[in-house]
Amino acid sequence: KNFIQKSFGHWLFCHWTLLVIWCLVIGIYGCRPQRLYKDTQVLMGTFVEVTSPAKEAAGIVFGEIRRIESLLSKYDPDSEVARLNRNGELKVSPETFYVINKSYELWSASSGAFDITIGLLVDLWGFTEKEYYVPTEEEVNDVLELVGMNKIILNPLNNMIKFTIPGIKIDLGAIAKGYAADCAVEKLRESGIQSCLINAGGQVYCLGDKAGSPWKVAVKDPRGSQAIDYLELKNSSVSTSGDYEQYFTKEGKRYSHILNPRTGYPADSGILSVTVIAPSGLTADALSTSIFVLGKEKGMELAKKFPGVKVSIIEKNNKWQN
Ligand code: AMP
Ligand code: MG
């Protein structure tokens, strides 16, 4: 009996000891903050920052964004967009066709406020080469003849894009980064990576969460360097369009890079910055630019057409509103 009691006691002791050690291991491991890898590269004319617990995430994101850039960048003479702009017609890849077709839908939904055919106008104001210039009214009106999404033909049967007037130029600066982020997220998911934050110069995608908590994204004060709000996001994208991102001043007047395709002049809708949260990067990116042009009321009406979209606007009177 004594022997049985002794071995039972020994067995119990061993198990308790093992249990305590096991709890300690789990406790220490669980309390340790999750290691996050961070990497940055300049792509699509901006800093692309990737944060993820997966070491290989940054390489996957950079590779995919570089691939999309080589299709859509107007600065790369070999890209499909550059060749289309030069030739006036081109049979493009399904991806380029998809982005241009989405741009067409956005043009239609925004009553022309979002218009990728503003290429020549962006050049005229000097935003392409960063050699800023205030054009004359005549110059603006001449260029407006070559602006308008109704002046291009999209053929979904053979992915052919054709300009009806030679000389039109498209510029995907308001939508390409969002689309590139979506493509990068798809590649991450295919590789089994479920947690990653991509920030491509104000165009953010939050894949999954950060060790069980949402990713935190700062919203910048358009007239200061501080954050004015923090958004907590999982599996969604956030995009900000603001008059502070690219602009120049002449005789005390500020001219920003988002143009009103109707007037040919920088958008002047009373908005300083607009932040859009959407399920996809493409939608967030295109909508933030469109709402910047449309102004608060019409912009909010447009946003209502898109499910799962939230909008925050800072107007000139400096109100932060949802
Ligand atoms: P974002 O920073 O996403 O708002 O995009 C701004 C960029 O989109 C500009 O630098 C131009 O290249 C282009 N853009 C400017 N105005 C418009 C517009 N009304 N519709 C579409 N793209 C535009
Ligand atoms: Mg945009």
C-alpha cells in the first residue's frame, strides 16, 4: 500500500511539475510581443512600407507592386499605359483592361468628376514633371478638348482600348496604387500570409489583424504634421486624398494636383482632405479622389452607392466629420 501511495505521489508530482513548466512556457511565449518585420521601398513614385509578422511578406508585396507599376505607370515608357498614350490604341492585358474599365465605371458613377483622361491637363499644370505652371484660360480650354472618358472606346471582347481623338493621355495616378495593393494582398493570401499592413504613400491596406488586435492607421492633419485620428482596421483599405499631398503656391494661391475635369482647374470643393475606408484598395483610392473633386454633399451621395464604404472629410472650416 505504501509503495502504491509513494508511486502515486511521485506520478502526481511529476505531472504537476510538467504542468507548471508548460504553463510557464505558454505564459512567457504568449506575453512576448509578436515580432514584426518592416521594410520600405520606393515604388510607384512613393514610399511603400510593409509591416508583417511574416518575413517574406515585404518581398511578395514589392514584387507585385513593381509588376503592376510596369503595366500602369505613365512614367515608364514601356508600360502598357505609356504605349497606349503614344499609339492612341492598344490591345492591353486583362489587368490593365480591368483597371481602365473600373475607371470608366467610376467616371460614370461620379458624373465625370473621376476621369483618367486628365493626363494632358496634369502635364499642363506641371504636375507630371514637377515643373509647376499656371496656364492661361485658352491653354486650359484647348487641353479640355482632349479630356473626357467618353472619348475612349473599350472593347471587352479583345481588350482593345482606342482613343477617338489622337493625343488623349490617360493617367491612372488616382487608382493604380489602390489596385496594386489589392493585387499584393491577393499574392500574400495565396502564400498563406494572413497578417500584413501595406502603406503606399497614404494608400493603406490592412490584411488580417496585428496579433489579434486591429491595425492602427493614423489620419494626418492636412495643415500640420500630427495625426488627428486613428482608425482601427482589419481586412480593409483606407485612402486619403488631400490638397497637401502635391501642390504649389503662386501669388498666395494654392494649386493642388487633383483637377476638376469639368473646369480644367485644380478642384476647389472646400475639402482639404478626404479619407475613405473600403473593402478594396481600388475602391478606396478612386473614391477618395472623386469625393475630393465632388465636395462633401455630392461626394457622400457617391459613396452611398458602394457597399461597406465609410468616409471622413476635413473641410476648410477644419471640421472632422464622418
Ligand atoms: P490621389 O492621390 O489618389 O487622389 O490621386 C491624385 C492623382 O490622380 C493626381 O496626381 C493625378 O495624377 C490624378 N488625377 C488628378 N485629378 C484627377 C481626377 N479628377 N480624376 C482622376 N484622376 C485624377
Ligand atoms: Mg485616389
